Amino acid sequence: MRPSNQGMHEHDLDLIAALADGSTSDAADGAASGAAGARSLVETCPVCRAEYEAQTEVIAWLAGSPTPAMTDMERAGLHRAVRSGIESEKPAAPAAPWWQRLGYVAAGLLVVAGLVAVLQNSGVLGGADGLAESAATTVAGEAEAAGGAEGTGAPTEGIPFVAGDTAEDFDPQEAPTTTAAASESLTLPFAEFADEARSSQTQREETDTNEDDRECLARAGLDRHVVVREIEDEKTYLVVMPEDPAEDPVVFFVEVPECRIVFEDR
Amino acid sequence: MTVPGNEAELLARVVIGDRQAFELVMRNHEDRVFSVCLRILGDRERALDATQDTFLTVFRKARQFEGRSAVGTWIYRIAVNTCYDQLRRMQRRPTERFPEHLDPSDPGAEQEIESAGLRPEIEAALAVLSPDFRNAVILSDLEGLSLPEVADVLGVPVGTVKSRLFRGRRLLAQRLGNQTMS
Ligand SMILES: [Zn+2]
């Protein structure tokens, strides 16, 4: 907006621009500043008319640009790459580990339930603990509904029997403490650690990355990044985020002492 | 175009590991994701790389979809962020390898760059805009997303999108006024 030297009004160029792209209706907050008012300004004021013409010309010019498309070969390559990306992720599985782990937990429960049942039948648990009994039947029933996935260990086609009921209850914030500890043999749930790191933004500003870590980050190509925490597992991993809180909160996991990025979560 | 409700259901199936559902979601959106990435990155191979990363992220993070926006806008948001990340990485490691699956001898791709690829004069004009303005213009005026969709993808209020668009177009008009357009 600048003072008018043509007419007796201040040129509300954003209003004129909104008229040009047809978005005035949602912009019309003031009574006098609706589409009708804007239209009459375009007719009477040269400054407003110039703005209107400039905006409509640019819109038309851009609209004439062809939409870039993939070639068949590029598309096929993309599909192959995504498929193999998903496949190769599976063992390290940031996508799947939680239900896989739940699968193992369920399998464990089945074993316990089976034991309870055997002991009950053989009279060792004579007095039949009601709670244990109901737990045993519930779990056994679910396994049966899933088409007898007991023997397979790792769930394949039958997995939804675990995931279906629990997916909505699953809280990624809780995962690092609960599930990581419960599964030694499985890779760490990096994606979930990343969510946790992101949710505590203040850490980024408060963190004090030491010299060794800085050197390690530099070797991993992560200048201007900070260590927000460390994860101790079989190995030690630095959880790394951009130094600048305004940057997108990409979370890197750097294996030490190798100083190698092992996982990246955006 | 797919009904948003159906897409949310598809995504729920992706969460439980349904690969077929994932491929359907991908087929619905891969063209636009590629187009957005190409326009942001200005390079076919990088755009394909970003498209691939976008869908791997979609697969990985399907359970984080909360249904507050359409599945499409959620995916385009991931795509835009993926492109930002790529641009940052390119700054960090200027000599990045191209992804293997892209065959440089693919004659179709080469031809595509020249003919139906990006219009050089539009690319040159967009290049003078700051990323905020440029991405608003790309999503709205080139990709045809509605204002609320653009706002969703960029994670800013509709009013902010509008002012970025208006100012972006004003700058483009100035540039064009100095050149071809009368
Ligand atoms: Zn005026």
C-alpha cells in the first residue's frame, strides 16, 4: 500500500491481486473491500489496473507451462527402486519393527498361555487362577483367528492379527523406552527415537556438543549439526539434528566411533 | 482422482504392511510428486531421487498420518520437505552421486528434458524468487493446488500463502516486463 497520487484512495494491491486470482471472496473481510469494490478500482485507477493486469498475465503465463512427466522407463525405475528400498528396509525395519516386536511379544504370550494350560491340565495349578485362564483363552483364540500363525515366528501374510488391534493404540513416544529394551535382537527403532528427539525441540538450543562429537559429525558430513542425545545399545549412536532450530528437524543417527550415518529420519 | 476417504483407508492398510495398498497410493500421487520435485529441484535425476525418497517416507510414516488433511497434501508436504533436504545435502556435498536406477543412456529421459521438460524461461524467472515465494507459486500456479492445499503442504496459514503468491507474481511480472512480455 502506498499513498495515492492518482485517485483519492490508498491502493490495496493485495486486494487487487486477490481479484486477479479469484480469491477475493475469502479475503473480503471489510465491507467496502470486497470483489465489487476491487473491480471498480481496476476500472478507475491506473495503478490498480496495472497491478491487476500484471497479476493476471503472470497467472496465465504460468498456467501455459506443460506439466513435466516421467518417461515409462523412469517410472519403471522408480517403482523398482521404491520396492527394493522397502525390501532392504525390512530387516532394519523402521517401518515394521513395532508390529514385528509385538508379534514376538504375542508369541511369548502364547508360550506362557500354553504353559499355563499344560500345568492346569496336569493338575500342577489345581486351583485354576481365573485371570490366567481367561488370558490363555483370549490369546489362543486370537491366534486361531489369525489362521494359526504360531509356528512361523516371524509374521508374514498373517501379521494383521497383531497390528490390526494395536496400531491405533501405539504411541511412538513411548516406544523407545518400552520396545527397544524388549528386543535385543532387533535393530533400534530409529524412526521412533527421531520423533522423540523432534518433540523436545528445546534440547537443540541447550545442547553442548563436545569437541570429539563435533569432529565426528564433521567426518559424517554433518557440519552445523548438534548432538541432542546418545543412545547406548550394543553400539553407541549419536542422535543429531541441525544446529539452527529454524531448519527442518531432520534427525541423523551417527554410529560412533565410526562416525557413520546409519539412519536418517525426516 | 481418488476419493479422500478411500485414500485414508488405503493408508491405514499400508500401516499394517499391505503392499498393494501402498502401490495404489503411490500410483495416485507419483506423477504430481515427481512434477513438484522437478520444479523445485530443476533436475530430473534429483527429482526422481526425491520422488523415491518421498514414497519410502510415506511407507515408513504411514501410521503418522492423522487425517487432518487429505492424503495427497500430506504426501506433497513430505515431497516438499524431501526436496528441501536434498537441496541442503547438495550444498553440503556438492559432488553427490546420482541414483543407480537411473540409466543415463535412457533416450526417452534425455529427449524429455529437451522437449516436454521444464520451460527454460519459466525456470529462469522462478530462480530469482526466494524459496518461500517460489514454492508457493509452483504449488499454486503451476501445480494447480487450491490455497488451503498449498497452506497445508507448506505448513503456513492461507493468508501467508496469499501474500507469498501476490508478491511472487509481482516480482515475476517485473522480470517479465523487462523481457518478453509487453
Ligand atoms: Zn488504486
